[in-house]
Amino acid sequence: MPPCRSIPQQREFNALHLPCNIPGCNHWFKNQLGLTQHKRNHQHLNHCSRVSPDYFKQGHGSNIIPPVPPIAKHVAGKDIHDEGPYDCNYSTTPNQEFDGITTEFVGPDNKVYHNYHAGLNTRRCDSLGHFLPDDAPLPLLPVQRSPDDWAPFCSQLEFELAEFLFQHAEMPANQINTLLEIWAVSILELGSSPPFTNHMDLYHVIDSMSVGEVKWEIFKITHKCKQDGQEGQDNVIELVQGHEDGQDDQEKPEAPWMSDVYDVWYRDLQQVVHNLLRCTDLKDEMDFVPYWEFDAAIDERCWEDFMLGDWAWDEAIIHNDPSTVRATLVPIILGSDKTTISIATGQTDYYPLYLSIGNVHNTTCHTHHNVVVLIGFLAMPKTTREHANTPAFRKFKKQLFHSSLGRILRSLRAAMTIPETVLFSDQYYRCVIYSLAAYIADYEEQVLLSGIMHNWCPKCLAYQETLDEDALWQLHEHTELVVKELDLQTPWKVYGIDRDIVPFTSGFPCADIQRMLSPDILHQLIKGRFKAHLVDWVEKYLYHTHSKSVIAAVTPFTGLQRFPQGQHFKQWTGDDSKGLMKVYIAAIEGYVPQDMVCTFHAFLEFCYLYALACFHLYREVFQDANIITTFSLPWQHAMKHYPYLICQFSALNGLCSSITESKHIKAVKRPYRHTNCFQALRQMLIINERLDKFAAAHADFERRGMLRGTCLSHFFEEDSGDTVDSPMSVKAHNVKDLAIKLDQPHLLNMLCHFLQMQDQHDDCDPEDVPLDKCPFYDGSIHVYNSISSTFYLPSDISGLHSMRPCYDCVFVITNPHVEGMLGLDITCVLCFFSFKYLGAEYPCAIIRWFDCVGDGPDPNTGMWKVRTHNAQDISIIHLDIIYRVAQLIPIYASHESVDPASVKPIHTFYVNKFADHHVFEIAY
């Protein structure tokens, strides 16, 4: 069950019905606007400082903002909103009742209802911004293109050929010329010619596409503008650094980075967002009104898409004034991450910047639906080794980063306060208000964005040496106050604040970079806390005790990374770490103390359900074993903020850095391989522009029904005969032959009992019925050597593989009236087959049963244990009672040795509840 909080309760009427939740404040307010203004005016009085425990004892308290009394420690079992730092300005209290909520039941059987915000309700309007009535007809549209208009291509053949050569095959220019020449020779005798003359002709036609086009622009940044008549002076940003803190080195004038000019390529974000909003592919994949979703049966709140979170609701309240009412909120989500293209031929680095909007559902595959858009390449200044580590150069790099972001985003600034009219995919206009919502970044990037020092938290005011202590949220108002009121050294030493950084958000309304920083599941949880911390700590513990790897013996499972070589990876990818998470606990059980196993169990429980208190309890075993000296580490501390941030941004898989890293492949790495490596960036810009045109053109042709089938299908009639058997099916002779093949002499008797069970309607055990009384069948059957079941995978709803085939062991429903493993059994499928009897078709499976060990899951690992049953206990079951696939992990600790090539000698297994989210919900 996703994290939730109770539905807002009705309050008795009171003119002053909104209380201030700042400790010690007894003010009440009539509306939300007054409460928000009150908090902003007085919030600086309630911020505690980032001060070491001994700082005030040393007599440094005269110039420090006085701390507030300490906040109560976390209590296990409290509501999700009680975890993390106290919220004195971030959002509304959970049980506040807001004016203007509209409620609507959605879905079948009214199982879910939505509470919609009535202010920013995405009202339709005309092109001038005049709101239309609900029953207004569709506005007059421009002249539509005909269904056979492939312009600028002459035909479907030209479009599909161009798309294949440029986008799919990524064929170099010389190979395109060769292919077209061979094509021309083959059809010259017929008096025809190929669709394109050469690669230049192909590129010219591609560049002629206008749909989806957003041109690349450039501006330049330098430390100090040249005085000798530099061209394009209006497009050059000058960063002149001050020396008020006395810490900057007095760089010599000949420092090379001071005179260099750095290019920043970008796109007009206004046009990019307009293209996303009018994209017909996303018409049914967006939310435009902030709302809360509740399970009607239990009144629990659900969290899935960005617009369901508290951030969108709170933002709607901020913009709920006469100038923005009935507008459409479009949250802007940014992301940046450096990436290395080539090391062998000289390190080539790029700094791409991406944009998405929070209206898109998390179920949309972001990178494959062009929802994450490449909007810029940031400059990466370099200098000689002599100047690389000077304070002045480091300060310049930080200022360049923030100045570049501010310049790129400036086209959206006006519509952050005054709505602009935008055409949407349903061909209606709406008034749009933009807001900077989230920034996807790893910890290194978050340090740069928030202007803090390493090993400090970018989200709260916790001191670096005691990050697990409770602290208030970090806000830009607090940072500005600290920098303004305190001496030059205190922000750096006491608060971990780099006073040289002015965040790019300072020039945009209602924007706070600390609020924008989103949790990073990939780097904080998977690569950080799990791989870099827990796994490394266990390896240190096992270094002198066990040297053999048992991870190599894990059984295959669809979508799960395997480790056939055991260990000694040179480089761990995100998929490697995710796969290791799901099998590691069974590999170490029996080789490490129980508290270490419980630590991994608690961590995995945290990844599916919030259970941080148990993890903090068991992780102490690593400190007791002298493996680690402190847990005051940013990756460890970041977990503390997850409950609150889930409420703010809803499901966090839509804000993970894995999205930007996967986008690197499509937007940076593959285009780079398409270039000749000389001045590659300019070529990559053109390639990305052409790819965007292809995506927009493909969507336009599909919308007009022009891509139904391939170009070849126009010349052939489709076969309308009966559907043939799947190529994976093989027709066997009869049941007796199958019994011989499987070495099961009693298979025919089992089939008779199976038919008796299908035919009878009482609770009598079919095995008690004499064979001569059971239906008899020994005719032909279809044996399926392999079969795949496609199912909806909730744990990967935003990933690239939301539908997966699975194999081998399965969950079988043996008692539909009992939940969890008490109503399920584990079986191993030996064969799938089907046959027809008395006009009815029976899809079946021959299975071998496993027995559960004990009456519940193992207390240390949280997983059920099963063991192989009598080898002769074989049954035939109907496919309808197979629930889903299961993965079994051998219990290695019960065997002296493990052969990674085979698990046949092992007879006891764990039922891996951590294979995916769906198994986690049923295998309890």
C-alpha cells in the first residue's frame, strides 16, 4: 500500500479556521493566502542553525541566530508526515480543509475518488485568453492536411526509408551513398530512380520538416569581456568576481581561463514546453489539475503521479488569485548530469541539460516518448593544472553554472506570474502558468545547486557530524539571512553554506532550489546506501572469513540481473546494483551475523514500505564490528527525507536520475557515435534536432492514420484466414508419448483425475474417485516447449519494461479465500499442454509441488522457505489457477559447497519476495 494520510475532515464553520502550525504561534486565519504570507514574514524566527554541539560552548553565540528547542525524536509507527524535519513553511498541514474542492469518483465500481483543486482548474479559452463555457464547440482549426500528404517526403516509402537510415540504422553518410548507388543500379533498367540521390539529398529533406522544430541558440560567458572590439557583445555574459571575503587568489592576468569565452547551447524553453503540451501522443497521459486520490474503500490517500503530490496542491494555493484562477499549472522539471563519451581516445565530456513537465503520468516511458527533452549543453571550463584548484577558478565554475541556467530559463519567467495562452493537444487553448517544480540531480550536482559544502545535507539544516539529528528544512530565505547577517567565515564553517553561490532560482518567482531538489533513488538508495555502503561493509566483514562467492548460483529470473562470475566487477551499472539488491540477502544469510541480515531486510522493506526505524536499529551491528565509524553520511541521511518528499512529489520513480542517465544514450552517446568526432558538439545538435523532427512527424502521421502497416502492405492483401498455431507449439502424438518423454508413467491416470476435478461440482477429492469412474482421454495434445505470461508489473510502471514474460516456478492459488502465502503454493512447471475433450479446450500444466517450511516467513530475511516435495508428487492443473511467476533462491548456508553451474543438489529455497513489487505484496 502506498504511503497515505487520511482524507481531510470537515470542520465546523469558523471565520478564522486555519491555524498557524509554527510552534508557539496561536494565530488563526480566514484563508490560505493570509496564512502563507504570515509564515513567510515570520519564518526566519523559527529556523535552527547548523551549529556543532560544542559551538555555543566556545562563546560563538553572539552573532548566531538562536536555535529553537529540539524536536522530538522519530517514533516507530507514526504517520508518514511525522517523519523528517519539521515543516514550518513547506506545505499545508495534512488535515486542513481548503475552499473550492470538487470531488469525483473515477474508474470502475467507484473504487477511487479524486479531490480536485477548484482554483487552477484548466478552463478552456480562445486564442486571446477569454474563457469559454464548458459546452463551447471546438474552435475553428487551420486547414488540415490530407491523409496522403507526406510532405516534405513524396511518399510513405521515402519517410520510412529516411527514418530507418538516419534514426534506426544510424548509417554513416558514405554508407548511405553506397546503398543508394546499389539501389539505383537495380532499378535503372526499369527507368526509375531511388528515393534519394545521396546523403545530402536525404539530409536536406529531413531538415525541411517543420513539425517539432526548435532551433538551437547560443550565448557566451566569460570572466571578463574582451575590450578589443569583441563581436556579439550583447550575447556575452560577463562574470566579474568580487573579493570581499579575501579568500580568492589574486589571479595573474595571464590565467588562461580568465580570457576564454565559453559557449552555452540551448533551446527556447517556451517552444519546447508548447510542443509537449500539444503533443497528440501524450493527450491521455497528462494531468492538468492538482488533485488528491483516495481509495474509496478505506479512505487512504494514494501516490502515483506528480500532480497528486502536495507540491502541486500547495502551488495551486499560491497561484489562487484573480489573475491566475482557472489557469493550467505546468510544473517544470529540470535535470542535468555530466557524462563521459570516450576515454580510450581522450576523455570527452559533455554536460547536457534536460527538461520535462510534471503533468505527464509516471506510467509513460519518459525517454521513449520524448517527454524528457534535451534543452542545452552547459559549458565545462577547463584550465591548466596550475590554476585548476585556485579558489577563483572554482568560484567561476559555480557562477557560470547558475548564470547559464538563469539565462536558459528566462523565456519562462514572464508566464510564472502572468498566464500565457497555449494551444493543447485537444485543439483548445488554455491559460498556462509555469512554476519551477523539481530538479533531478545526484549528490554532487545537488551540492553545486544548493550552494553547500560536501558532506552537508542540501535539504535540511542538520550539522554534518550529526546528520541523523532532527533539524528544520533548508530554505533560501534562511540562507540569504545567514549570509547577510553573519560574518564572512560563519556561513562556511558553521552552516556549510558557500556564500559565493547565488542560486539560479533567485531570479524566478516562488522558486526555491532547496525545495526543488528531488530524491535520487538510483544514487542515494541503490548505488549509494546499498552498494557503496552496505555491500562494501559486508565485504569488509567477510574478507577474512569467507572467500567464495555464492551469488553466482542464483537461478535465472526474467528482468533480474544475474552474476555468473560471482564478483570482481570493474564497473557497476545501475541495473547491476538493482539486480544485486534482490538476491544479496539470501547469499549472505548464514555467513554474517543475524543483525547484518536484518539490516538488509529492513533496507529492502524501506524500498517497498517506509520502515526506517528498524533499519537504524539493526545497522548498529556494522559500527559494533568496527567496520564503520559513523553513520553521519549524506546517502544514509537522505532516507530520512523520503516520506515527506513522497508526499510532496508523489511517486519518486518519475524523478530519478536513472531517467536522465538513460536519456544520455539517446541524446548524447549515440549521436556522438554518429559524428566524425571533429567539433562533435555542433554535429550532435543537428542530429538531436533531426531526431525531434522525426518523432513529431511520426506522431503527426499516426494521428492522421497514415502509418497503419508498412509501405509494403499497400501492395499486398493481408491474409484473413484462420490463425495458425504459435511457432513455439509442437503437436505431440498422445498422452502416452508425453508420459514417456517426461518419465511419468502415471501421467494418463493424472489426466483422468484432472478431468474428474474439472467436471465435478462438489468438494470431493477427485483422487478418491476410482479410475474407472473418471473421464478417460488419450487423444492428441499440443505440447508447448515454452510459454510466456505477460502481466502488468506495478514495480516498473515508469520503466522501459512494464510488460514482461516470465518462466519456470509459479505461484498457484490453492485457497482463494486466504490472503498471502497461506492461500498460495509454489510449484515448478515441467510442461504446458492443451487438449480438447467433449468440445471444450483445456489449457494445462504439469507441475511438481514444493512444501512450505514453517508457518510463516523467516524472521531474519522476511522470506518464506520452501523445500522440494516427493519427486513423484506430480500433478496436472488448469492454467487458470496459476497466479504469477515466482523466483526461488537456494539457501546456501545449509550446504557446505555450492556449484554455481547447478543448483540441483539444493533442496531448500527462499521465495524471493524482493524480486519485484507485486511479489512483495503477495508473498507475506
